[in-house]
Amino acid sequence: MKKMIFINNDKTKKADSSLGYSLHITLDNGSSIFFGNGVAQLLQITNETKSLKLAAEKMNMAYSKATKIVKEAEEYSGMRFLERKVGGTNGGGSYLTPDGEKFLNAFFAFQKKCYENADGIFREMFKNIG
């Protein structure tokens, strides 16, 4: 399995209240956002810890909310991101499906390229604002 690197360029959460931007994915049918930094981070941490519950805890999120986020992302995209195994003698866990890994890696690569290009453009367009 390839190592995934989380790129957090969500500049909207700066403490100094300066302007920022972020990247997310929607469907072409005008639906709401279904994939962005939060979902990507949740999936990445889930894969690292092998637990959606632990990932939710690390993100200070209720497990029910984490489950809902993953379920909605899977429904909107039409693919399964996580494989979930119920406990038992060897314990349960969650990890990325091959489709989930491909999608997450594609999102991070797309995000990195976009931010590499957009950071300079954003600074240029908003240099005298905020």
C-alpha cells in the first residue's frame, strides 16, 4: 500500500483572520459538497489507525458523525471508501478499499497541484484585500 500524505492547505482556518481558500469536490449535478479536507483526513486517519472510531476521536468528532460523513461520501461518489469489519476474537477494524485508496491518492495529488498553482494566483489577486 502506498503511503498517503495529507496536504492541509485549508487557509480558511487561520488564526489571524486573513483571507484564504480551500478545495472540495462536488458532483456536476449541482449537489452539495461531498469530499474535501475533512473527509480526506478522516479516511486517512481511519486507514492509519484501522479504526473509524479512533479516527473520529482524534478529530474530536462524534463516531455517529464520522459514520454519516463516510456514508454520504460513499453514496455521492457511488463507490465504497472503507471496508469495515465487525469485532470478534481478532477484533474489528476499518481500512481503505482499493477504490478508496485510489480516490484519496487522486484527491491529494489533485489538491497538491491545485495549491501549487493557486497559491501565487490567490496572493496576486487578493494582495491588497484583507
